[in-house]
Amino acid sequence: QVQLVESGGGLVQTGGSLRLSCAASGRTFSRNAMGWFRQAPGKEREFVASINWSGAGTHYADSVKGRFAISRDNAKNTMYLQMNSLKPEDTAVYYCAAALLWGATTAVGFDHWGQGTQVTVSS
């Protein structure tokens, strides 16, 4: 079992930045690929980014490529999502999750989820 807790969300203006954190406990964090998803009101949960166990491999949704950066610190059992040049369409609840397999980009490929943190980008 692994427990995930997101933090760092908030309200920011267009063009601003936020850094989300995902603190993990339980199952060995450093062995898992991890990912970020987001869900806006009335929309399906969508993949944002993922990172392999070492941090050497990353993957991004086209909508955030070049603006967001995923990273992890296995010594701290924490994953991060640095979000720059934020747009109103980035407004959503952001979730971190533990991957079943590296390379997964849909929710079914992840088996543990945090409770989410709200990100709101004002225009």
C-alpha cells in the first residue's frame, strides 16, 4: 500500500508559476514510476506528466510540454510538478499517482492516487 498527499495548489494569475508536491509513504517510493493527472469540472481526468523510478525518464502531455517539469527526490519520497506560464485552461484538480508500469498515460495504468490539490489560474 502507498499513501500519496499532494500540496502546493492555489490561485495564480495567467503567466504565473506554481510548484506542486506529492509526498509518498508506504510502499517503496523509489521503485515506482509516478505521474500527475488533472481533472477540470465536467471533464475526464487527463494525463499531465510521468517520471520513471530514477527520474531519468519523463513524459509529458502535449498541452504542457515546455511549460511543466516533473521531478522527484527519492531520498525525500517526494515528487514535484513545476508549472510555469500557467494558462486558464490549466485550472483543475491535480492528482499524483503511482504507476503500475512505466509508460502508462491513462488512469487505468495507475493504482494509487492522492486526494488532489486545486489549481486555479485567473485570466
